[in-house]
Amino acid sequence: MKKIISILLGICLCGGVFAQTQLKIISFNIHAGYDAPIADIAAFIKEQDPDIVALQEVEYYTNRTGANTPRSINNNINMLNELAYLTGMHGMFYVTLEKCYGGKFGNAILSKHSFDETRRIMLPCAAGTEQRNAAIADIKLPDGTEFSIVDTHIDMSKLDNGMSQIKEVNRIPQLGKHYIVAGDMNRRVGT
């Protein structure tokens, strides 16, 4: 599969003094479905066998077949529902752009574990840049461990805008809760 960038993280969350839970988390920018059919993306996810997948550039019933955005695959589908079905995982989607090629565009989270609550925080958006959000899912594991996964896609076009978005994401964690932040941060060391 071309241009698949994934980050596999082994995360240990302390649920008590003696208990530990290990989670496998993937952050995956699916590039609005340009690079691979949804079935191939789902097969890759299943092969990795993650507990949670933070997805960026997920589309909901868009059609990018025009001359300016030729895409021959993944048009007119609900990408999250397809991925959730094909992987057997729970899914949630939060819209970033309400009007995107006849559909919607945003971030999604897949999880082997059900969601207790989900929410979205819209991030700062400088004039002339694309709106971004942080999709948040609260999850309680079978051993009682509770945490939140925060999925975001930071602006790469303007450094100041991206930094203000990172600052907003850093405000999300609350005392007493475990938070895992995943996403496409669009930054290189030293920039």
C-alpha cells in the first residue's frame, strides 16, 4: 500500500498499583481515500491488530471524480462505517468540514472497546486555512482502566496556526484522567 504512514505505539496505562493494561494504537492519515481502496485500508488495520486507530482525512459520502480532484476509488461511501464493518471495531466520526465535495470530511476513531462518551473540539483556524478539530473518545477497558483518546490533524500550511492548534489540544487533558493524543501533527523536528 502506497504512502501509508502509521505510528504503532505500545502504551501502558496504570489502572491500579499492580495492574497494567497494554494497548496497541495506530495513528493513520488515510489521505481521503486517494491511495488505497477502503478494503485494503481495513486489511492493513486488521493485520496490525490494534486496540485503537486514530484516523485522519476520513470522508463521508464525498465524490471527488471531477477534473480537479480525480479519484477513481472510495467515492460516495461512508468511510468510517465501511472501516468499522470490515475491521469489526466500534467507530466514531467527527466532522471538520461540513461541505466537502458533496459530503463531509473529518477525523475518526476505531476501537475494539466501546465508547463511554465522544465529543469534538474545534481548533483555532487562521484566515485562509482549513478548519481542524480534535475528536475525543472516552473508553473504559474491561479491567476498569479509563482513558480518553484524542485524535487530531494539525495544520501544516502555517506554523503559527499549527502551534495555536497544538496549544489548544494541550488544554484538553483533565486532572485524574489518562489521555492519549494521536494524529497527524504535520511537524518535523526543528520546524
